Amino acid sequence: MDIVLADIRYAIRQLRKSPGFTAVAVITLALGIGANTAIFSVVNAVLLRPLAYRDPDKLVVILHNGRNPVAPANFLDWRALGQSFESMGAAEAASASLLGIDRAEEVAGLHITADILPMLGVQPLLGRVFLPQEQEPGKEHEVILAYSLWQSHFAGDRGIVGKTVTLSGEACTVVGVMPPGFRFAPFWATRAEFWAPLNLAPRLTSRESNSLRVFARLKPGISLQQARAEIGAISARLEQQYPGTNRNVAIVPLKEKVVGTIRPALLVLLGAVGFVLLIACANVAHMLLARASMRHREIAVRAALGAKRSRVVRQFLTESLLLALLGGGAGLLLSVWGTRVLVALSPAAVPRVETITVDRRVLLFAFTASIFTGIAFGLAPALRASSFSLSESLNEAGRGSSEGLQRNRLRGLMVASEFALALMLLAGAGLMIRSFLALQTIDPGFNPHNVLSMLLSVTGTKQAVSDHPAIFYQDVIRDIETLPGVRSVSAINHLPIAGDNWGFPFYVEGHPLPRPGESPTATYRVVLPGYFRTMNIPILQGRDVTESDNPHAPGVVVINAWMARLYWPGEDPIGKRISLDDAQKHPSWLTVVGVVKNTVRTEWAAPPEEEMFLPYLQQPKHYENPSPPFASMTIVVRTAGDPAAYGPAIQSQVWTLDKSVPVSEMQTMDHVVDEATAEPRFYLLLLSAFAAVAVTLAAVGIYGVMSYSVSRRNREIGIRIALGARAGDVVRLVVGQGMVLVGCGLVLGIVGALALSGAMSGLLYGVRSTDPGTFLLVAILLVGVAGAACYVPARRAAKVDPVEALRCE
């Protein structure tokens, strides 16, 4: 212990003697360790930390057609017949209007079966969970509040349990409040602020209304494979009984459903910052090698006094580890700031972002990274410094000759490795830039500029009776149109990109009837007149929806160009007919009266799919159904100026008609488009930042190596100049030697980038992961940076005075 303490004290004295060297090394390491710790904090929260439920690895999601929600009758059959599950429950998205002091507010929630909360194993902060009988029809309405809603709207009243709150005009008894941080479901409807019992009584036999998310807990000792086999057998039997209703039923671990899509991107980012840390290690290793060469006399004296090689290695490693710990401490402070920035910049697609923090696991990672880094950059200099010849070391100290070939080779290998890693990072950033530029060129099919959208819901208000919703929404549009600066107003059930996406089966007149379960589907939109004009969606053929398309007129539909091309190729689709009802028994034919340009539906870069727009006034299921999915409409307003500035006036117009109608999700369409591209922009920003740091460190590394090399070759350069070498010859010599190292690094980097390019393929759009143009541009950029880093020491070498150089030697 005394020897170790002596080594530490000596290392501290050595570092204090060279404050400039120590500061540069610590800052370099802080950048590498800090970036790694910040990204690891994200990986830890999103990928590594278990879900905040009891035995989360036993929780699974059951999906219809591999990825879709489930019909009620299928859920009930699976629950009754499955023996592999301890429990199984279902949830359905919901929303409600909560009447505040001066206005109504829309809050998101879930209707759940009584099995769900006990299955999760999370106890309420106050009260209890639902009882099985509370989901039966005819019972009183109960509700469990999220902690955030309890705090924001009920002031954290601990006596809330047993009290009545009004949601969408219905009195509900509060039976519980969930603890802070509780979120369910963690991958869908994540903004839920209340939970209410799910009553399936009206839909017990429905196998077509796929609206339920089914969750289950595996029994102890039952594997995922066993559960999949059992559900496969059950669904096969049900498919024979009810054709087309139980195909491709999938069981997915809940954790995988939460993080499955984000995992590759986070692992790419973690690998990228790992490269930055390796480059930082190589840079500090350069510095330590140069510093060790200056300490040959000290090492020789210590050896002459009896110090063994292991003692010298230990001393050098102690200094390296001390540097690494200092860099790690600074990096940890940097990572705390970096983590906050990452959370602020993270797009909504990153799950569990609210749990990202610097916890004990992150601290352990930072400490481990520091120790690993200290050994990684300190071992080679320590071994080199200790492998000396006593007489040569003493002589070298006196004559200042050039270093040995082996040390130069080691430095050359590290420089080449730095540039290889920098190229791999820069190539990744270049591919992301190309991909993002390609995303920016996607035509959404509408003009998002100067458009404001907001969601209205008449559920639970006096408007939600008979045909009042239709009258109310028409009145809203008429009143908003009177505001100065408003150019056009309309409404749609689900906003493109940001709204929900309902797929409805349909039948084409004159086409063969499909087999059960194989009917084509189209995205189902309901619009009021003027929607296409307000959104600037071009009408390619036919006409728009008009006021005359009312309940008394023949049914009509407007379709997108993709649907027209698929079902009537080479024909004029105007006048063709489709049915959303049973085409054999009770067809209700809709005549195609218009074809509009394809628009982006839910995912920004997804290919076009069938989409149909039906007149709101011809869809009584919307204006006669008081439930939130049907009683809600999104108002879109095109303005002359900044649309956000019109928000307060539009809200006032709505509340002038009815203050109990909530106005929510107010946003500009420009914001909607920005959110749709937020995820690739986030990855682009991070990879570009890491690549910039990597290139800077690599350039600093080659500059440092070439500068040190020049300083150690003064005598040789002086002799060359004395023998007639011109300044240009010396510059070409030094730059050429540096560029040889860079060339080796570029070759290694291209090979490495090609080998790892597949990991990025899922993050790219419109560009191949092996795009030769990107690789060429990156190589040219790196060669330019390296050339500049070599040129400065080369110019200094060309100015060496041969007389002074020879005299010093």
C-alpha cells in the first residue's frame, strides 16, 4: 500500500510539473468519456433498465396480423382457452373532456379490463384497482387518476378517493390514484392520464372491430416459445371456425415492443461515441509517448539505482490512470449537462425518455470507462518507456538524436487508426446527411405552411345528441371564417401524419369478392367541404366534397391517386363504385367523384397506400355517435400570416359557441412536419457532432505527431538543407510522410465503414449504406484536414537554420 501511495504522490508531482500537458489530456479524455457516459445514460434508461412493473420479463403483447390490435371476441377466446398465461387483459384508447374553472380540457386515457393493473403489480398511491364486477354493464362509472392529473387538476387532494369527477359529462367515482412515474401502456397511448373499466358487453361476438391492445403475463415456468405454440394452435382452430379472423397471431415481449424500433439506432450511437473515445485514447497515448521520450534520462537514472522494468511500468500506468480518473470526473460532469441536452432534443419516438438520468449504473460505467481508458492509452507508452538500453538512454539524453524506428511505427499505427475511426464516423454522418436531405425532398402532398390545426370533441356536451355535432362543426367553421386573415377552414376526423389511422375494408364493384379476411383496406378519412382547398391538396380528377353531399344525396367518395391506380389501372375512376358494407348481402355503394394527390399518412417516408375521403354529412356514425373516436374532429385553418398567432382568437370563437367543448392539440402543420422528421434529425445531429469531434481529435493527433517528429529530426533536416534541399523539398518530405499514414488510415477506414454499414441501413432513406459518392466526399474532406495538419509542422521544418541545428547537435 505504501508503494502504491508513493506512486500516486509521484504521479501527482509529475502532472503538476506539466500543467499544459495535464489540462490538454484531461480535456481530451473528458470529451470522450463524457460523450460515452451521456449516450450510455440513454441506452441504460431505454434498453437496459427493466420496465417499472413486477417481473417485467414475463409480460407480453399479443397482436393480430403480426402488429395490429385485436377484436374483442378473439381476446375473450384467447383468455378462456390459453393455459400458458397467469392473466390476460385488454386496453382500448380513450379520451374525455374534463371541465375546468373556465374551460374544458381534453385528457387522454385508457379503458382497461380489471386484469390489467394487478397483472402489472404496481399498487396505487391512493385507493385501489378496479374490481372485476366494475367492468360489467349497468354499473356505476369508476376512474383511476394518473399522478400528474391528480396534481394538476385536483391539487394533490389526498381525500380524492370516493369523490366524483365529471368526465365527458358523466359522473365518475375516483377509486384510486397511481404513483408518480407510472405509465401504461409504455409504447402506445403513453399520455394516458386516467384509466376506466372496459365494458365489452356490446361487442362480445365482434371479430372485426380490431381496437384492443392485449397484454398477458406468462405463468411461472412457461417459456415464450411454449406460449407462442399454444396461441398458434388456438388461433388456428379459431381461424377454421371464423375464416380471416385469426391469421398471423404474434406474441411479443412487452420490452421488445417498447424498444424494438429504437434499439439499432441507439447501438449505432453507442458505437459512434466508442470510436470517439478510442481516438481520444490514441491522442493521449501520442502525448504520453512524446513525454516518455523526454524522460529517458530520468528512467535511466532510476534503472541505474535498481528500479526494475515492472516498477517503471507501474509508475507510468499510475500516471495514466490518474489522468484517466481526472478526465473521467470532468467527463461525468460533462455527461450530466449532455444528458439534459439529449433529453431536451430527443424526439417523441424515443421511448422512456423521461427516465433518462445519471444513476448508479451510469456512474459505474463512467468509472469503468475511465479505468479502461487509462490502461488503453497508458499501457503502450509505459511498455515503450521501460524497454530501454541504459547506455543508449543516457547517451540519447545528451545528444538529442531521433527516436527509434519502433516508436515511430507505433505512433504511425495510432495515427492511421485514428483516421480510420474518424472516417467511419464521418461516413456515418455523411450518410445521415444524405438521408435527411432525401427526406426533406419528400412531397407530403399538401402545403403545411400557414396552417393551424386543433382537435375538438363534443363528447359529454349538449352538442353530442342527434345531429347536433354536424350543426356544431359547421357553425365552428362558419364563425372561424369570419376572423380577419383566415383564408380557409375545414375539418377532418384524423389529421395526416399526426392523427390516428383507421383502416376500413372495402369492396370494388365488378371485382371478384375476396375471401374472408382478405378484403383490401383503405385509410378512412371523413372531411367537411373545403378540406382539400384548406390543405392545398391538388384535385387531380373530378371534384371536391361539397355542401350538397348531405344525408339525402347519393353516397360519394374521393380517393387518392394510389387507390385509383391500383383498382382501375388505365381507366377513368370517376363514376366507379365501392362499398364499405357487405358487398354480397347489403352493399351501400359509394360513387367515386374525385381523385386527389397522394398524401403522407402516418410515417413520413412510408410509401403511399389506399386512402379514401368521405363527406362528413353522409357518415351518421360520426355525427350520431357520442363516443370520443367519432365525436371528435380536427379543425384545419389556413391563415394569411403566422398561424400560431390566430390560436387564441380561434379558441374564443369555439368557446363562444360552447365553453364545454375542449380545444386541444393545437399545433401548426409545419410543427407536425418537423415532428415527423425529428427522429432522423436527432440522429443526424448526434452523429455529426461525434464526427466533428473525431475529425478534430484526429487532426490534432496527426499535427502533434508531425510536430514532434519534426522537433526530433532537426539535425537530419538541417543536414538536408545544408546539402541543398529547398524549403519546398522539406515541406513535401514531411507532408508526404504524414499523408502515407493518412492513406493507410483511409484504406482501413473505408474497409471498416463498409463492414459496419449494414448496421445503419435501417436509419437511412434514399441512400445506400455503401454509397460511393458519400465515401469519396468523406475521404476528400479527411485528406484535406490531414494535409492542413501536416502542412503547419512542415512549414516550420522548412525554416530550420542548418547552422543552429548542427550546432545544437
